[in-house]
Amino acid sequence: MSKKQDTQQSEKRKVYLIKRHLMGKSYMAICLFGFIFSVRPLNPVEYNHERIHAAQQKELLYLPFFFWYGVEWLFFYLKYWDAEKAYHHIRFEKEAYNHQSDLQYLQKRKHYHYV
Ligand SMILES: [Zn+2]
């Protein structure tokens, strides 16, 4: 096993599986304070998505991330009256969705890319 594969393997172990009822019904996985919780094992793209959030949270020192995330969601929700649409407009989600398929993204990502 290469060093890189080894790293990916051990990172996979950082996903904590939780029960469905602990999540909102429209969510499958969530990243909180660098820990990833999911109702089922994540595929590499989904895992990358949550890891992008982990990087965003870390560079905003966690609590400001959730505040900013919440404010943006509310702003877009009041604009569109559509929770799903508001969610996809949040800058953190845009960055995560735009780059989740690029599994090398976190190695080359610039800090505060979503600004
Ligand atoms: Zn996301």
C-alpha cells in the first residue's frame, strides 16, 4: 500500500456513522469541527465534499463558519423561499460541489477560496 493510499484509508476512518433520525431528513452527511458524521459510508466524492467543509471550517476557526453559513442560508432562503435552493447558493456549498469530484483538490486548494 502506498503512503498516499494509506493516508486515504486512515482518513476514511474519520467518518462516524450515525442513525438516520439524528439528521434532518434531507441530509446524509455533516461535517462538524473537523469530524464527519454520516448515515452511511461515503463514496470518495461525498467524502471529499465533507473534507472541503472541514478545511473551510478550520480556516474560519469553526464557530464563525457556522454563523456565516447560517446567515447566508437565511439570506438566500428569504430571497427564494426554497430551502434546497438556498442551500445550494451558500458559498461553502458552491465550493464543495464545484470541486468534490476533484479528489486532489484539497492538496492544491487556496485558503479562503470561497471568498
Ligand atoms: Zn456541503
